[in-house]
Amino acid sequence: MQQLALDIGLFNGPSLSNYWAGPNAEALRHLELWVGHGQGSAPRSPVPTYLWGPPGCGKSHLLQAAREALRAQGSTVGWMDADSHDALDFDEAWSAVFLDDVHLYTAAQQQQAFNWFVNAQTWQRPVLAAGELAPADLVLRDDLRTRLGWGHIYSLQLLSEPERRAVLRQAADARGIFLSDEVMDYMLKRFSRDLGSLMELLGLLDGYALQTQRAITIPLIKSMMENA
């Protein structure tokens, strides 16, 4: 069987508007204000912000969404995550510094993050960082760990099962898709349960259903995965 291109309805990427906050509404409101102050220059407050919580709570989604919001305003930013291995000097043109997955940083990455943090404070640039642990519990060099705990700190929570179902239902309704309880059970049991992955899966299913002119059922999901 010829493989079908599964590029219709793909997840458009992280944004603040497609983050389903649930119990994390306070953190979302903070970042909406944070990026709203940019307009092509550095956000007003240089006070750092740190997000922490378990995998799937949306930390990286929020950092990437804030980064893209600043870029859309014409700003340039510094970005580092656990997969960043090229040593980069701090750039005075950056409007902000983003440090994702800090709990996974190597010694070299910690040194670079500390350097960026110090320069960001010198140039009055904000730092937005995220990790799985609260600042006090991070196994990092002391000078970086204490700086991550200087400013605004938000503990992010996973959405409950009913909340995830409600979000899926709302997103499906917005696309004009009918999701049976059986299909929803299958999606939640067989695939990643974080919302970003679920929304991407829903977009793929929408595109595949349109291509094949079929309703979204469990057999359709299995067929899509076989042709992926």
C-alpha cells in the first residue's frame, strides 16, 4: 500500500493560546503579560521566572511559546536546552534568555547558563527557565541554582484525566470532529498523555480522516500508524 502523506492538520507548534492551563492558569497569565511587554524590545521586568513540574505539564511548551512570541515582535533571544552543546557567548542584542530542562545540564552547560544569567542581569534582560525540580532541589552548581530561585517561581501541575478529556473534546469539536468515548479511551491509553502530543495526534487523525474519507475510529488510528 502506498503511504499517505500525514501533513494535513499538523500541530502548529507551541503558543500561549494553545496551552490548556487548567491548574496552571496563574503561570500562563504571568507569561502573557511577560511577552506582552516586548514589542520589539526587552520585556519590562528583568526579574527571572522559573517554571518547574513533572514531564508533560507543559514547561517546554510555555518556554517555546514565549520565545516565538518575542520573535514575532522582532526580538532575538538566547536559547539553551539539554541538547544544546555549542558554546555561545551572551549577545547584548538578545531581549531575553531561555533555559529549558536545566535539571539535565552538564557542567559545561551550567557554566554557560551561569554566564548568560550574569550578563542578562547586567544588561537588564529577563531569564525564563524551566526544570523538573524546585530550585532548592536542583543538583546544579550553587551559584546557578540560587539565581534560578531569585524571582517568580511557578509549580506546574499535570491536568487531571477529566481535564484532558475535556480539552480533547473541545479541540475535536472546534475541528468538527466526532470523538467517541471508545476512541478517546484508546488515545489516552495508547499514546503520550501530555496535551501537546495529544493535540498533535488529533491533528494527524483529522488530516488522515480527510484523506481517506473515513470517520475517526480505532481501526482508522491503527491504519494511520501502519502508514506513518
